Amino acid sequence: MSYANANGVKLYVEETGAGYPIIFVHEFAADHREWETQVRYFSRNYRCITYAARGYLPSDIPEDDAAYDHTHFADDIAAVIRHAGVPRAHVVGLSQGAYATLMFGLRHPQMASALVAAGCGSGAVQNQREEFLKQCELNAQKFVQVGSAVMAKEMGISPTRVQLLIKDPRGWQEFSDHLGQHSAKGSALTMKNYQGKRPSLYDFTQQFAALTVPTLIMVGDEDDPCIETSVFLKRTIPTAGLFIQPRTGHAINLEEPAAFNREVQEFFSTVERGRWERRDPRAAVSIPLQR
């Protein structure tokens, strides 16, 4: 374990295995520990690097709202890669970690050899944004008022989380316990500023259309807030593939670790063989953009 310096913010980092580096970027309700099943699988052949995002212990919890701008979370991935002493890495992100992964791909494409964005898109669609932003503000206030332990019980049985409880009660309990241990202040600041103020992914349509980094979009078919945006990303990023896991909610890596690991491994293998190519223009059909 060590700490990466991200422009003065210390990020807690763990490493396992040897080989080509993979950086795992966690979601809002998780932390670096929720990648354990992936680390145990991929560390047999890769150097697996997990870290706790800013606002998540044992990383620093900055007090300033501005420290939680979405650009910082993308640049933190670059800081972790520099800390690892490597020029490039594969990057795997879930939910808010997937948003950061995509922004990292736009801001630091020379440092990205492959991108995996899973469960990405909550609040991105235009007709969902107003309600999503209101909910972020409400949740930020509730973290301060009632604490992380209470919020963990509420968030753990949301419509896109209950699938994990149904499939894997012990796994769900571990996830819930970890969420309950998060800093309420860090969670509130992250929810208020990163989640509640980040631009819609649709605002980056032109930039995504120019992205050349190999990209895999992953989503569960019961993760309703993310399905439409996942399809948008597939249609917009010329190097993107889309994997949809049946009967699965938001935390796809926890719900279906075997399927998640298999698809990501196949993606990395194809990229490393130089066979993950841009979509052939002849395969594209012009479809009006839905926002």
C-alpha cells in the first residue's frame, strides 16, 4: 500500500500481481475493496491497482467543494498511473468511476490503452437530469444528517441495488458494511459536487466521436437509468463495444463477477492482439439522437 499525490490530495493505493497495469476506479457507493473479485482474477496475469477516491478513507477528504469537480476525479487516474511509474494502463471503472474513466480517456488519451465503463449514465439523459440533480442534493444532505450507516441501508435496497441482495446476500452485506464505513462528510461532498454538478455525458458527444481508445461499455439489463446512455456511448464512440448482462442491476462486477471478468479479459486480450478496431462505417445506421 502507498499514497499517490494528486495535486496535493493523497490517494490511498493498493497493488497486487505483476504484468501490464490495470487501474480499477470504484463507484460512489463502493470503495477500493469492492474490486476484490476482479483483483483476485486479474492479478494472475496483470498488475492490479486499486485506490480510494478523494473523499473516501483512507484517502484525503478535502474540505473545499471545488476539490470535487469531475475533472479532478479523471485527473486522479492519471496521478495514480504516474505514481505506478508506467506510461499507460488499462482502466476499469464502475458508475461514477466509469464517468471518471471516460473523462480520463478524453483528457489523457495518451495514458489509456483500454477503457472499461460499466454502469455508466445515471442522470445523463435530459429528461432525467432535473430529478437526478435534486436527488443528489437531497442525498448529500442526508449523509450529513443521518450518517453513512443509515444511508447504506437505504441505498442498498434501491431498484438497481436490490438485485445483489437477491443473488448474493453475503456479498450484499459486505457491500453494505463497507458503504456504512464511509466518511459521511466525504460522501456528502462527493454527492453534492461530483455527482450533482458534473455535466451530462451527452454534452461530450463531439469529443466521444473523436475518441480512439478501445472502449468496452458494460451494463446490466435492470440498471434502467444507465441503459439508454450505454447505447448512446456505443453508437457515438467509434471504438466502443457494448455488453449487456441479463437480469442484473447496477453493481455488475459484484452481481456477476464471473461474467464481468470473462468479458473484460476477452476485451483486453483482443486489444492486446491489436484486433479491437474502429467500427466499420458500413455497419452504422443513422439514428436520431435521443436526449
